[in-house]
Amino acid sequence: MSYKSHSHAQWSSRMAFVLAAVGSSVGLGNIWKFPYMTGESGGGAFVLIYLVCIFLVGLPMLMSEWLLGRLGQKNPISTMGDITRRLKRSRAWVLIGVAGVLGAYLILSFYSVIGGWALAYIQMAVVDTFSGLDNDSVGTLFGNLLASPVELLLWHSLFMLMTIGVVVGGVAGGLERAAKTLMPTLAVLLVVLVGYAATTGAFAEGAAYLFTPDFSKLTSDGVLAALGHAFFTLSLGMGIMMAYGSYLSDDVNIGRSALIVVVMDTVIALLAGLAIFPVVFANGLDAAAGPGLIFQTLPLAFGNMAGGWLFGLLFFVLLVFAAWTSAISLLEPVVEWLEERSPLSRVGATIVAGLATWALGLATVLSFNIWGDVAPLGMFDKFAGMTIFDLLDYVTSKLLLPLTGLATVLFVGWFMGRDELRTQLNMGETAFALWRLAVRFIAPIGVVIVFVNSL
Ligand code: PHE
Ligand code: NA
């Protein structure tokens, strides 16, 4: 992602490209957010809808973003500008790029605070805080962290500094090379945790919770949550994947690469769920505990398993790594936009964008303590009791990302020529027909239905 420095470099190989895309997609969304959303939305039915959204909307959408990027060869805003000009389409489509930059800014502001939680847990693991914990003490541990604005602020600041550091230094390439070994290690560690979960005596219960759909527990808001999370977890609807596509060489098969990224992302999320829910049920914890879910269950597992100290430390280090590579991909579009629209240099733009994100992050930090009762839109029933953090999450995952995604598939499906798409995707006749069906009908109709239902 240090692409700015070499005029318009291309990915050294398809492998490097896929790795960068996996680096952006695999993150807190898989390990922190997916399990707690599943718990809040009642389990299996949510997971099933989520999988449907991933494969019917997310996968075709990822392919669309990559092909737009490869056609435009520029940042998302200029890419949409060039393509609309060439095809004589309305300039309004450029808003897709603009909404993406805004979404990335809003998401990173709270993403960094949660990344900070993971940093705090590295420190706890180092001093062996987890051994001998019980249900109450894991809760207290997490509660104490949230209750301290100063501590949250320090960890959030450190996480933002790490992110700014990489984007300023243009050393993202090095990080991606490291990710090549770290991501598989993360997957192995999750498998170890699933192994531990199998010893808790509640593995069957946990697995059934994830994979047996009970549709009576599914609300229209749960469906919207599943759709929104499909976008969030694949880094869609923000122009990020579009930007990655602009560095893609013509011989890379978009469909196959997209399938790899989507499957990896999904496997990591499901492994996280399988590792967490058995521990939840074996210990009588609350599946609907919300954003604190993994921080209140996994330390319990680490505290009780052989070698738990080491596994706990490794896990939180790898979690921070996964979050870090995603955070970098979130800062990049904001920096690029600032660099182009202002007299700032790359370094200046990174510092300004980083500081602005850090500052907005303070609102999330305070949402968990001093502003815990502040509900800015509380006068509307729908938003009653939602803190600033809840609202940021809602506005990005449930509004911005799906709407930007809708606009993207509509543009690709209805405003671009079939032949050009066919050449770009270069895949079998049937696969292409299915993709086009998804992009023209299934994805847009699905998004609209979900929206209308949840209003
Ligand atoms: N996909 C990342 C995750 O699952 C989060 C992310 C969202 C990153 C949007 C970039 C853009 O954690
Ligand atoms: Na993800």
C-alpha cells in the first residue's frame, strides 16, 4: 500500500494482491464483531443470513469494486470521475467515492478504540492477569478498562500512532509480508482455541447455537445487521477495494481471487464463533453481552487451559496485527483524498487525517464511561439508548456501507456495457451470467428489501 511512492506500481504478484486484500478484510470484524453480533441477534438464523449476504451480495460486490478500480487506475473518486465521463454517465456516481472516504473516517475512529482494547489485553496477558479468572473477575477486568477514560485514551492513542506510523513511513509493504506468516498463525491459533472449546463440555451447544437456525429469533434489524456486517467484514462500500483494484494487473483473475478472500474471511469469522460460544455456554456467560463478548470469554479460556499464558499473549498480539492491517487500509483513502484536495504533502496529510480520526475517537472512548448515558438521537425511538459509539457503528454499517454498495452494483449492473465487463472478468459463461444476475437483480433488490423492512 505504499503505492503512492512509485508512480503507479502494480502488485508484484497475484499473491501480494490477495494478501493485501486479506489484510484489509480480516480484522476486528471477524474476531470481535461477528461473534458479538451473532450473540445479540440470536445465533444460527443470523449466521445463515450473514452467509447468504456474503455470497450473494458481498462476493459479486467485491468483484465489482476490483473491476472498477482496474478500469479507472486511480483513487476511487477520480476512478468514478473517469469512468462516468468516458461512458457519458451522470457525475453523481462520484458520490460513491466521497461516501467511501467519509465511511472510512468514521469507522477508523471507533475501530482504533477497539484495537486499543486488544492492546490493553496484550499488556494484561504479559503480566499473567488471566490465570485463575472466574466469571465475575473477567467481567470486572473488562469493566474496569472501560470505566477508565484515561486508560482507553492511552491505548487508542497508541493504536492510532501505530497506524499513522505505517502510513507515513510507507512501510505497509513490509507489514504485508509479515502478514503472510502472521495470518496463517492466527488461523492456527483459532483452531487451538476451538480445540480448547471442545473440552469445555459445551461444544455441541455452542456449535448448535451457531449452525441451527431458529428464525423466531431473527428480527428485521438482525437481517440489516447481517447485511451491513457483510460489507464491513469484506471492507466493501468504502472504495478501499476499488483502490486496491487500481493496482491490479490485467492477467489476474478477479473472480477466483475474490473467492479466496471471501472464503478466508468467512472461515476466520466462523472459527472465532466456534471458539467463543462453547466457552460462553460452559461458563454460563451471556451470549448477548455485546462488544465486550470476546474480551470476557477468551481470557476465561486462557486462564483455564494448559499453556494459557502463552496462547493468550499470542492471541492478542495476532488480533492487534489483524486489526492494524485493517486500520491502515482505512486510513489510506482519507489520506489520499486529503493529499489530492489540499496543499498538504503525503506526510502532512497522514498526520492531519490521523489526528482528525484520533480526535473523533475520543467520542467513542467517552461513550463507554462518562458519556455512557448520552444518547444524541435519543428523541427518536429507533435510536433510544444508543451512545455515540452505537450511532457511529449504526450509521456506517447499516446506512453508509449498504447504500454505497447499492450504488456501486447499480452502476456496474445497469450503466456499464456487458462486453466491457465480460472482458474484465474473463470467466466462464455460466459464472459470468450468475455474477451479472447477482449484480443487476439479487444484490440491489436484496439491499432495498432489507432497508424498507427495517425502517
Ligand atoms: N474488514 C475489516 C474487518 O473485518 C474492517 C474494515 C472495514 C477494514 C472497512 C477496512 C474497511 O475488521
Ligand atoms: Na473481515
